Amino acid sequence: MVEAEIQKAGNRVEAVIGSGFAKSLECCDYFVWYKENSAKLFDCAVGNPPFIRYQNFPEPSRSHAMTVLVSLGMKPNKLTNIWVPFVASATSQLKPGGRLAMVIPAELLQVSYASQLREFLTRQFDLIEILACNEMIFENAEQEVVLLLADGKTQKAKGDHSCRIDLIEEQNIADLLPRIQNTDRNNDDAKIVHHDKEKWLKYFLSSSEILLMRELRTAERITSLRSHAAVDIGVVTGKNEFFVLSKEQVQQYGLEKYALPLVGRSSQLKGADLTKQEWVALVQGGQRMYLFYVNQAANGSLSQAAKVYIKRGEALHFHSNYKCSIRDPWYIVPSVWSPDCFLFRQIYDFPRIVKNSVKATSTDTIHRMRCKKSADLVASNAYTHLTAASAEIEGRSYGGGVLELEPSESEKLLFPKQLHEALPLKDIDKLIRSGQLQRVLDENDRLVLMNGIGLSKKDCAMLKNIWTKMRDRRRSRRRFSRTVEPGNEGLFHVA
């Protein structure tokens, strides 16, 4: 693959040389070239590096690329996309005062595998500008991109991340182009990096909004969800077609002894509380609300019906699926337990927490929560603009308008340290089902944030604006890209 791409590039190189824009160009594996020429320094570096997942980048080029990152003090892993070593190596070859310009994925701003690069860049430059556009810049692209402009390559003391960050955002390409061409971009609201571990998503906010979020993160009366609950992924079956069943299928195959209540899709959670009555209605509506579950202790005494069903799965080669094949026996699904609450993994509007009154488990499309305190209190205290705003910063979106939270990110959501009397969960449930989420958030801001924590009305209004701004920004791009569905995350370079 690499050789073919080099040949294609070679044709383009000849065209560039023929145009008179270049005197000396080399066509080769870049990382091999870098190993032999890393001491060479340049005034500027310009590029549009390839966006290739670690698993899809062939050897030996992949090893060469990862070695480059190690040599620059980073620790790559199997989530590292190949654009990262391109940007890092190019930066390392700049002269003092040098400049960098790269077209790269917007993942730079948010994903965990790029956190070391974000830290590296703040140690290398005095000014970083990120130019973003709500309109997808490249036709048919499945990836949101940004233009990274870095200026003032310098040598800083260890631990010095004093770098000015300017994020310039426009609604469409026509408005963005003049901003790119204007070399005198003075931004009165320039942001200074103080916390190199923070995601750069926050630079879509104003300086006052960034300051508020930083203050709240360390405020005495505010904590994270981790203090009140533990979040884990849902059940990974390896083959939902086999393990997730409707009532009709359970009866057809005689699996009543092995059928556990289940929630398989977030669309089955309409309010803030999943009741037995609602779950039964979903079952009667023909939805697949059961998990085929064999307890390890009962494996030696399977019913004849269960044995026949397992043989049927093997005849269809379900046992060969990766997650199934690494289990012994393949049909025993691990980590099956009933949570106190469900938490949406993929979010369209708000990071909803739903009480699990039916004692069901869930597939990995939905996270499971074990609450350290009352599930009602944890769930009801979640419905504030404080939690909403922090979700937009902690989570990640991939161009389809959907925000995704992994368990570790979910546990960072901001919460009151002392759970307060919020709207009763039954009232929240009723209002959400009637489409009145905003009313819930506004009322809980008064009860929880203002009366409980002591935030001002101005603070609450700013939190609401942060959430609305960040939510609307990601949702404005949903028409340009496909919605993320479990199993298709690779299309979006998921970290």
C-alpha cells in the first residue's frame, strides 16, 4: 500500500517540480526520511497528513512512525492515529521562530490519544491558532477537520505550557477563507493555556466561560459524578443477533429459564425512570428486551432447549465472532449485572441518567451505573446546566452531531458535592416525556445550583449558554455525516 501511495505522490511531485514551485523534492517513506534527516531544520512546515488508524497502517512504516513519537518523549498506543507523528515530527524540525500549518482532524481538540500532542505543541510554540468551520470543508468527508497554525517555535523550560491559543470559528467556508488569508488576526479574546491536560474543545468558549468552568472544577461544593456513582459499559454480547431476544423468540426456543430483562437501545428509554410497566409494554410491542444468559454455575445442567439453541448458534458460526471466540464457553456472556441507573453513551441533547426500576441489564450501547447513594437523588441532581455543560467538554463528537461519553469521561461530569433536593424524579420523568427538558434544567438550576450550591443567577446563565453553544455546534454538523452506531465506530476514528 505504501509503495503504491508513494508512486501516486511521485506523479504529483513531478507536476509540482514542473510548475517551478519547488527546487528539490523527495518522494519516499516520510518516517524513514525523518530518521536520517531529523537534524535538518526548516523555517516552516506545511502539510495535510494522512488520517489512518493505527491498525490500518502497515509495517514497517507504522513502527517507524511510533519510534518518532518515542524519540520526542511521547508514549504512543494502539489508538494513536498516524497524523499525530506527522505533526510532531514536523514541529521538531522547525528553526527557532518557525511556523507550522497543518490540515488535521478536529480530534486534536478532544481525543485522549492526542493529549500528549496537545501538551507537546504548547511547549513548542508561543501562539497556536485553530481555524474551524461548522460546514464540512471537504465534500463527502466523514471527518471534521481544522486548520492548525502555530507560530514562534521556541525552547521553553520543562513544564512551561504558556502558549496563547486562538480558536477562530466561522459558520461556512466562504467566511473562513478571509480569516485564513488575513495575517493580522488580533483576537481580543485570546485564551492562555494554563492546564495542558484539558481538552482544547474549551477554546470554543469565551475567556470568561473557560474561567468559570475551571473554577467550578475545583470549587469546594462541586465534585464529579465519580463521587456519587461508578460508571461501566453495558454487556458486550459479541453477537446481539443471538443473545438479544424478543418474548416471541424466548417462547419459540423454550428459553424462559435463561431470559433476563434487558434494555438494548437508548431509544427504549423515554423518560428519567424505566418502570416495570413501561418495560412490559416494550416487550408486548415485540421489541427485543431479553438477554440469553447462562450462569457459569448452571452450565453443567443446561436444558435440552438451551443446548439446541446453542447448537443453532454454532451452525450459524456465531461462536466464531471475535468476542465470542475468546470466551470459554463462547455462549456465557461475562459481567452481567443490573445497574441502579442507565447513562446514555451517545447523546443528542443531554447526558441523560435513567433510574432502572425494572432491574434490567443493558447492552454496551448504554452505560450502567452503580450509585453510592440514593439512585433517585443521583439521577435528579444530574439534570442541571452544570452537568450539561461539563458533558460537552468531557465528551467527544465525530462529525455526526452525536456526543459520546466513555465511562471514564462520564465519571468526570460535574455534580454538586452534597446532593440536594431537586425536582422529584417522577416529575422530571413526566416533564421529559412531554418534551420539557429545558423546564427541568431551569428549575433544577434554581433548586440545586443556586439554592443548594450557591451559584449566582449569572453563573447559571453562563452554564446554560456554554451547553447551548457547544450542543448546537456539534448538532449543526449532523446533516453532513452519518450517525455513529455501535460497531461502526471505526468510520469515525474513535479514540
